[in-house]
Amino acid sequence: MVTEAYYQRASMSDDVVLRNGDSNVTAKDPSSTFAAATSHIFQDAQRSLTSHRKLCIKLRIVQQQASARGYEGEFNKKFTSLLNRILPIKKSEPAAEKIVKFCSHFVEYINSQGSGGQANNLDSDADMMDVDDEVESASTTDYRFVEFLLQHLLKGIDAKSKVVRYRVCQLLASIVQSVGEIDDDLFQGLRSAFVRRLHDKESSVRVQAVMGLSRLQGTDDEYEPEPITELLLNSLQHDSKADVRRAVLLNLDKSNITIPYALERARDVDTSTRRCVYARVLSDIGDFRLLSIGMREKVLSWGLNDRDASVRNAAVKTFATGWLENTGNDILELLERLDVLNSNVAEQAMKELFGYRPDLMKNLRFPDTLWENLTAETVFLARSFAAYCRETGMEDVLEDKMPEVTKLGFYIEKYSEFLKVEDNAATTVEQEFILEQLISITSNMDFSDEIGRRKIFNVMRDILSEKTLPESITEHAICVLRKVCIRERDFCQVIIEAISDMHDQIGSDKGDLKDADDSFHSALSVVDSPASVASTGSPRRSDTGSRRSSLMEERVLREVMINLKCLHIAQCMLENIEGALKDNLALMSMLEDLVIPSVRSHEAPVRERGLRCLGLCCLLDKELSLENIVLFMHCFNKGHNAVQVEALQIICDILISHGRALLDDENEIDSVIIRKMFLKGLNRCDSFEVQFAAALSLSKLLMAEVITEDQEITSAISDFVSENKARLKWN
């Protein structure tokens, strides 16, 4: 025990008697008697925490009797002298920790007494007056004791011994948690001491300084140069030790200013700190609706994608229990608060929710009235449910709760018609989202029913013909068509027919322009007639000329948009096929009529998308890759950043698909040239996006053993990663 030998010596020299539980102290020398009683209490306090309350009562009686007999100063000195015995004791000693807790409990106990513990069972005004005097005297005694104790401990705050600094900070922090009001000078002394120890070289001391400063939050003067909150936030962001950052995180007052800094610790390098954000901080904040939508999105994304399983589990538990309870277990309100129209993490969050709360799966119902009046939240819930059932093999549940495929086809038709007549931009965005989710639900359904399969086939083909629909809807529709079409050749034929029909609209635009030209020349003859010149004084060619120029610009823009739409449909088709290119005449025709002319286009957007489609075609044919790999290298050398990134990705995919055999053939491209090109993109380019694409491509080629690893390549990749750690930081 820490002070056991000292206590034994004290007990042999002093005579202490506690009678009948009232602790009336009697001895030959009252001063030594009070000291011996205090020593015995401290000795018992370091043995067990369960007896602290009883010992606090005993020590309080000793203090009161010492004060009544004029030995208040001796009691205070004895108390602090006993505390001095634990100051050199290391952190690992449990007896010292128990004495620290006992000291805190005693200060808390005497502060809780005050006037409340003295004014019971009063029968007269005289008794009341006597008790008031006693209360005032006791309060003064308590205040002097606390002040003496704090002043005594402050003397050791800057001790040379790190153990003493730790114990002093620990005692001050625990006592500050229990005291009431103190004078300004003592407060400033405590504040100054904690601030100094906040920069101590020992992390254990800094942790205790954080605990003490956190108790003083909200008490700063408005003219204080360094508010306590700013000091704590600085430690939270910049302290090198995780336990210090975690101490700040747990004790920082949560406000609109501090909450963003606290939630940023969800990306801390320390696993326990990240887990603490989800297990403690978010529950301390309370209702997640107090956070902004952007912050909810970030916190969920960071937690659900964390590299550590314990952090992910804590994030899932917080979302599936705490956040759901905040909305009264209303999933639709929860989705509304996540803003599913723009969320990137809502889908993953719902997947984790269904996995954590299987009871929700049983209670969900999707009646016909819901499908007739879909909102963004209801359709997203249905789509998430369908996707989860498909991934987990719950086809029977999916068939039981989802409508038939034929009904889904009619619902898709209904909401696609809404888009054709909708004028409001905000409503249009929601209707597009609903249509996209409906098509995604369809992709999870079983198409064994021939009637339903034909209905979906016709609906998806009609959707492809709508050039105003967003690309995301087109992409999902093509995926559904690939699933509906049994053979890949039939799928390609349907898509290429849709591309051809859409591309033919460019010819109709040229016919409209010819009609406009005829109208233009007719108007020009009228303007140039003698009567017109006589009435106006000059021919009016400027108005008709600007009209023709406007028509030309509109035609060019319309042609570009149609070409982009056709190329996007072709791209989605190429991403869903695996057959050889030359075995499919429809694909060869599309390559000659659409892709190659687009690569040669003067319009940059069309040229870039055509380049991607050509790269996808090369993945299906080795000879085409040999013919065009020089073109892709030329695009890298001469193109802007976006084209360079695209070229690097295409060349990497081609080499991985066709292997080293592509470089071993007799042609002008070999592994040395490819290696130099990627190193050039990694070392000599100023664009981070190009450097990242080059580093990623080199890593893939090394793993696929397409190029041989050497010191130059590994050093270049390592240098890039080390120089861009902040930008490459995991999300």
C-alpha cells in the first residue's frame, strides 16, 4: 500500500476512539488525534472503492470537529501531506488511483452538504438562526479547505518529475469536476496551469490537462486571447497522441462550432478514436437531424466504408438504432433526411440497415396504392429492398412483396409519360429519379413470364428512343434489355436499331434547315424588292441573316447532342457484351458508321466519347487494338488532361485484356515504349488526375505481369503516393 507504513507509525503514536458511530474524537493530544484519524481513513480508502462513501462521512466528521476545536489548519495540512505521499507513485499503482478518487469524492461530498445537510428537523426560528450560523461557518470552512487544497497542488504543476506532474494534474482535474464556485484569482491560476500542461511532453499529463480544461469550458471572458474551446480544438486536430485526441473528443462541449471538428475525427488514424465518434459522440449530440445533410452524408460514408470492422459495426449500429429511433422508427422519414435524390451513401446504408434489422424486412409492405403514387423515398425503399433480396438469395420474399413484371412495365410507362408533360424542373428531377429506380427494380426481377418479358422489352426499347432522358436512365434500360434478350446478338441488334433511328433525326434536321433556307430566300427577295427599298431606304438583310445563323447554331448543337446520345448508348452496349467483334456484323457496321467518324469529329465532347467507344471495341478484338494503340498514345501525347486520362485507362485495359502477346508481336510498340509513356505521365505531368491514372495503370500492369517490375517504376509510384497522401486519403 502507498502510505501503509506511515499510517502504521501514526496509529502506534496516537490514540483514536470513535464511539457509537458518532465519531467523537478523544485523545490526550487533539492535534495528533485528528491526524491519526485522518491517516486511518486514508489507509482504509486505498483498499476498496466501495467504502469511500462511508469514509467520506467519517472524514467529514473529523474535519468538523477539528474546525470546532481550532485545528482546522492542522487538518488541512495533514490532508495535503497525505496526498503528497501518492504524488511520486506511478500511474500503474491501483492504491494511488483509489486515493485520487477518494479525494474527489470527499470534495464532492462536502460541497453537496452545504446548507442542505444542516437544516433538517427545525422546530423554531431560533433553531433556524442557529443553523444558519452553522451553515455559514461550515461553508466558509469548506471553501477554505478547497482553496488550500487547490493552492497546494498548483505548487507542483511544473515539477521536474513527469510522475508528479501527472498526479498533480490528475488530482486538480478530478477536484475541479467536484467544486462549486471559486474566486477569479484561483480560477485564472487553474486555467493557466492546465494550459501549460496542455503542451507537456508527456501525453498522460496532457490527457489530465484536457480533463481539467474541459470542466472550465464556457467560463472564458470575452476578451480572453485564447478561449478554452479553441485550445481544446487545437489539441483535437494536432496532438500526436490518440489518447489525448480521444480525451478532447469525449469531453468537448458539443455546439454548432465544435460538432464539425468532433465529427472529423471519424477519419482519425486511430481506430479507437474513429469508433468513439460513432459509439459516443453521435449519441451525445442526440438527434441526427441537428446535423446538416452534407455532414450526415460524410459521417455515414466514412463509417460504413471504414477499413476496420469495429468502426463499421459501430456506424451501422448508430444508423440502424439511434438514427432510426430519432425518426420514430419511420424509414421513409429517415430516407427523406438523407436526401436520397442526391445521396451517394443511402443505398449502402439501407443495405446495412436490412442486414442489422431483419425484423424490418418482415414488416415492409408495398401495396398497389403505393406504386400508383410513388415518391423519391418510397421508390428508393422498394429498390433497396429488391436489391437486398436479390443479393441475399431471398427470391421468394422478393416475389411475394414486389408486383408482377407486367405491372412494373405499366408503372414504368406511366411515369415515363409524366416526364413528357412535366414542366417544373424540381418535379422533373424527382420523376426522373422515380423512373430510374423503377427500371433498377425491374433488373432484379425474374423474366420467366413471357408476357411480362415482352412488355418490359417493348417499354425499354421505347425508352431508348427518347433522346431527352438522362444518361443514367438509358444505362439502366440497356442493362435490363441485356437481361431480357436471351442471345447477345439479338441484344446488339436491338440497340443498334435504336441508335440508327436516333441518328436518322440528324437527317431530318437538315431537311428542316433546307425548308428554312427556302423561306430565307423568299423573304430576301421581298426585302430586296424596289417597293421595300423605297419604303425603308435600304435592304433589310441583317435580320434574315441573323435568323439563318441562329438556325445553323441550333442545328449544330442538336447534331452534337444526338451524336453524344448515340455514343452513350453504344458505350453502354459495349460494356455489356463479351463476344468477338468481327463475328457480329452489326457491331462492325456501328464501328464504321458511328465510332470512327466520332473519333475524327471536330467537336471535343463527341471526339472524347468516340475515343472511349473505340477503346471498348478494341477490348473485343486484338487486331483492332494493334491498329489503334498508336492512336491512343498520340492522344496521350497531344491531348488535354481529360483525354490523357482516358488514353492511359484505355491502353491499360487493352494490355490487361490481351496480355504481353500484344507487345511481343512485330509492330512498332513494345514494352519499353509503353513503360516510358506511363512513367512520363507519372513524373512529368503537372495534373494530379493524370498522375493518378498513370500510377494506378502501372500498378495494374505490374500485378498482371504485363510489364516487368524494376526499381524506377516502384520508386516513381512510391514517391507519388508519399507526396500526395492528403489527396489519396481514404474516404
